[in-house]
Amino acid sequence: MTVDVTRHKETGVAVVTLDRPHRHNALDQATITELVASWREFRHDDIVRAIVLTGAGDRAFCTGIDRGLDVPQPSSPYSMDDPLLGVGPKANDLWKPVIAAVNGMACGGAFYLLGEAEFVVADERATFFDPHTTYGMVSAYESVYLAQRMPPGEVARLALMGSAERMSARRAYETGLVSEVTAPGGALAAAVRCAETVAAHPAEAVQGTVRAVWAATEAARERAFAQAPHLIALGNLPPDRQAELFASRTAKEFRVR
């Protein structure tokens, strides 16, 4: 199992942990499948009224899609398969609140998950970045999700600086991506406390509120998503060239701001 689910019946809170610390909790096919199954199971579990999503270990929340995952693409230029488009709770019709607890790195495809969480709590040592452009890829869906939380200029800087710069938890809080910054090691406990409070409220009111907030940005997000496949097809380097850039990466210094 690559996803650990712990249910606390007395509080109505479930903690979902990405459990691949040896791969920085990157998402392989097994993890994607298990996450989707968890979201869909929660839809029918009336005991669970709020969920906390986190990553195992202290090095990373999630570093996006596992580079070892092969995703064959259709030959048609009008079609594209993205296994992360269906990985989040909203994509699986789950309207129970999800709170993300971020420890360590959160980058790339991690924003598919953070973008579908109600809010984010981060350890003060957490960092956020998007390496797509560094390796010849368009940051499309990730940037759209981020633009729902942060000013466009901050999204552009995070995406365009690639792996050369990381946003600190404090800066993420200042720009709206993160709602609370905790002392080292405190993100999970803080997120669980919030989830326990929310879970104690009437479920119908909570879920209706989650749906209302999502509706406020849903139309703009779907319109932007419709452009993403074309931007990726036009802007991405060929896979072999991407692989060369990734393989040639070195332990370069990066700036944290």
C-alpha cells in the first residue's frame, strides 16, 4: 500500500498519508489508484466528515508524478492523457472538506492535490516550487490551480523560476497559498485540530459550503483547463529531450524566498 488511511471514529476525521517517503511521496500509478479509491470511498462513509491529507516523512509532502511512470499518449494532437487530472477529491465528486498538511517539499504535480484542498497548513520548513520549465515542460494545470489561490505575479514567478527558486512557507502564507504556518513538525497536528472542529459542525452545512466555495472559481478553472492540453502540446519539448534535461540535473543551489 502506498496510501495509508487512518479513521478516527470519535472525531469523524480521517488522515490520508502518501506513504512513499523513499520517493519523496511522488505519485506512481498505484498511489494514484489508491488515492482515487479513498476519495470515492469517503463519499459513502458517513462516519468520516473531514479529511487531512499529508505526506510521510519530513522531506516532502509530494513531488508530483513519479518520473518512472510511463504515460502513453494518443497519436492525435487533440487528445492528451494526464493521470493527475483525476487524482484530487473534487475530481472524484467528494465534497467533504480536505485540509492539506505540508511538510518538506511540495512541487509540480503536488499542486493538483493542494488545488483541490479547502486550505493548506504548512510546517515552517516547507517549500513550494514548480520545476516544469526547467525540464522543458509547460506548467499548465499546476499554474491554473495556483492562480485560484495566489496573485498572478506570484504564480508566474513560482512557475517561471522553475527549480532555481523555492517559495518558503512564510511567503506562501503571505500570498494566500497557505492559511497557517506552524513550528517544525506541527503541520499535521494543526491540520487535524482544524479538521476536528469542522467535523463537529453539521455535515450538510459543511459540505454545502465546500461546494459553494468551489463553485466560485469552477467556471474560470474549467475554461483555463480547456486550453491546457494545447499549450502543453505546443510548448513541451519532446520526451527524450525532457529526459536528457532531467538526467543532466545536478545538485545546484537554489534560492528560498
